[in-house]
Amino acid sequence: MSRLARAPHAHRKSYEPGYRPWVAYLYILPALLIYAGFVLWPILDTVRYSFYEWDGFSQPVFAGLANYLGLLGDQVLHIALRNNFLFIAFYTAFPILLALFLTAMLTRREIRGLSFFRAGLFIPYVMSMVVVGVVWRWIYNPAFGPLNQLLKALGLAAWARPWLGDFTLALPAVGVVGTWVQYGFCLVLFVAGVQRIDEALYDAAKIDGADEFQQFRHVTLPGLRSEISVALVTTLISALRIFDLVFVTTRGGPGNQTMVASLWLYRNAFQINRVGYAAAIAVVLTVIIMLVSYAVLSIRLRATSES
């Protein structure tokens, strides 16, 4: 009797989802193998080579922690990391603030062609950074660049500068390009977030006498917490791993005023032939990115739990 009673249950359980979880892993196995071969294995290989002295051609020689100890006294790396953190203002703070301002302008009133504006403002983000760098290098050209030509036409010739060759202005000039690229992504993210906020919250705020700024502060901003955290993490990672824009525009110059960690890594690996040392830089940069991302997400989760 008990065997008969258990039989239907056993038959039904054998077809329940998750009863044979290994079947699901078979579906993701091909993608996992590709990911492991092209991402995980190179990462582990980079960590391994960071403990070796290697020029990329001869036999690697185990060096222990020598490469990491060398990073402590590497003044160029210190300058590069400082510049990376300075770029956070241009890649993270300014784009998010600008995107929030534009979101407030574009979402709380009827605007014809909103999709056109969203697409147009998003274009810089999807453009190749090499193309962006070439275009802005032409704009900043001190001899025939449109920026200096415009200043001269307006009678402001004294303001004309060799923007990418000025020791003081080179980093802000490159940073402005980063802001121009990143704010479109933040804008599209925030506009999408505003569309999911319950309209009843705005109606209640209007009944309480809140003006547009107060509605933005007390309804829009709290409703965009998730989108702002995503934008923070994404733009922070972009600022810390910036390479192609600096490589195309300034090559880290003048001097080392725009040198960044990824460019210093590239020079050590492919110009100085210190592959092991470059691997150590890559490991340290990866750890910094992970710690910064973890800190941002932790702050976000803590703020959510307290609210």
C-alpha cells in the first residue's frame, strides 16, 4: 500500500524542474568553457606571471614578490593612479550630475522628439573611443583646431591654448572628453528609471505644494537610487581602466601629466618588455577596481536597508 502511495509521487518528482540540476549545467557548459578559456584562464595566467621576471621572449624566472615590491617605489605608477582618481571627477561625478539635470529637464514636461534627443545624446557613448579621441585631438589642435579658431573669432585669442600640450590643462581637457562620452549613458539610464516611478508619488507631492525642484529632490532622486548606483559603478570602472582615450590624445603627456595605470601597464609590457612587472600592475589595478566597486555597492545596500 505504501509503495503504491509513494509511486505516483516518485513519478511526478522525477519530472519536476530542478530534480536533475546537472542537466541545466550542460546547457551553460559551452559558454562556461569559452568564458574560462578566454577570460578566467588569462586572468589566472596574469596573476602567475606577476611573480616572474619575464621579457616576453626568454624563459620566465621566478621572482617572488619582487614585482609587487617594485610597485611601491614606482613614482610613475603613483602619478598614474593619482590621475586615475582625478579622472573619476570627469568620468563619474560630472556625467552623473549633468545627466540628472538633463533628466529633470526632459522627463517632467512634454517634449516633442524626446526619443531623438535621447538617441542623439547617447551616440558618444556607443562611438569607438579611438574615433572620439581622434576627433577631439583635431578639435584641440592649437594651430587649426575649431576650439582655438572659435576663441580667436570671438576676440578671445588670449584664451587659446595648446590644450593637450599644456601641463595644467591637459588632464582636464581629456577629462572633458570623458564627461562628454559618459553622460549619455547616465542620461538614458536615468530617463528609463524615471519612467518606472509611480506617477501617484508626483501627484501627492503636487498636492502637498511641492515645486518642481522639491519633486525632483524627494521623489525622483530616491526613485533613481538603483540607477545611480549602476551608473556609479560603471563610470568608476571606466575611470580606473581608462586607456584608449589617453593613448590616442596625449600618450600620457606632456611629461606624465595624463599618465594612467593602464597606459603605464601597456608601456611596461610592450615597450620596456617587462611583462612580469606589467602583470603585477594589472593585478593591482584589478584589485583596486574590485574594492572600489564593492565599496560603492556596500554603501548602496546599507543606505537601502536603513531607508
